[in-house]
Amino acid sequence: MNKLLTTLALLPVLSTSSFVLAADAQTPAELKAEAKTVIQTLAKNLMGELKTTAQKEGLPAAIEVCNTKAIPMTDDVSGMKGWQISRTSLKLRNPQNAPDAWERKVLEQFAGQATQGADLKALAYSEVITDNSGQKKLRLMKAIPVAEQCLACHGSELKPAVSQKLQALYPHDNAKGFKAGDLRGAFSLEKAL
């Protein structure tokens, strides 16, 4: 399997030598642009919903949005231009976002690179895999760094109402104790080639 790893761009540069493209298939540059659009769409939709809810109803209500709407919103973006997208992490809040073996391997690579000072905003990885049915797929992951505004629900010092809501909705929550700039997790994308 050919592997590409880069910390130089939002998504890795995919060369035509890294996988075989059918005559009517998209170029690596087109795939890169599409993946970037899919990630931006999901991030914009999720953050917009969370910000609006937090401003209007408070952080506990925004946590409820994460619990009830984040996965359906992700599902709505999945299928966009043939991509499947999800979010995952080594420190899960929602067990439905658990990484598969491939995602875990990449997340562990990201964590190692983060400890060495990698720019998480640019950290991405891609690989062409062949699934059990023989279908070639492009898999991509893009790191998600913890932003300052994320600390209200993912930091070390949570307000009591936030802690109570998290405990009620996510009794096995491991997604707290972050600092700004930490690796929160990653967007994970997959597209059949």
C-alpha cells in the first residue's frame, strides 16, 4: 500500500503515482479539493449550530445539540460528492465515534507528531486501501486541534452546569482535560475509487 504523509497542507498532496486512477476518475488535485470542501462543510455546520445554541440557550443546551444532532448532521454531509465522513478521537466523548483500526493507527501517528510540535492545523494523512470486497478506497484523515472556544466543554475547568450535562449525556466521557492547541481528534473521510 502506498502511503502519503504531510504536514505541509490542509490535506496531503496526492500524486498520480500513489494510486491507479481509472480513465474517468478524478485527479488527485480534484480529490483533495473535494475532501477539503466536505470537511469545511461539516465543520461550518457543526460549529454554527453549536455557537448559535450556546449563545441563545447556554452551553448545556449546546451539549445537547452535540448529543442529538452532531451525528445526524455528519450523516447529512456524508455522501456529499461520494465521500463518507465522520469524526473520531483517541479520547472519546461519544462511543459511536470510536475509531476503527485504520483510524486508530493514524490518530496515534498524529498524537506522536503533535508531541514533536507538528502544526495540527495542517496535519493530514491519506492512503489507498482495498476493502474486503476488493474495492479500492481513498481514506483521508485531517487532524482537529482544540481551539480556545472548545475548552468550555473539553477543558479542565468546566462550569458545574456543563459538567452535570456531560455526566448525564456521556457518563463515560474521556474528552475533557484538553488545552488549546491539543489534538482533539480528526475528521475521517473515505471515497470509493
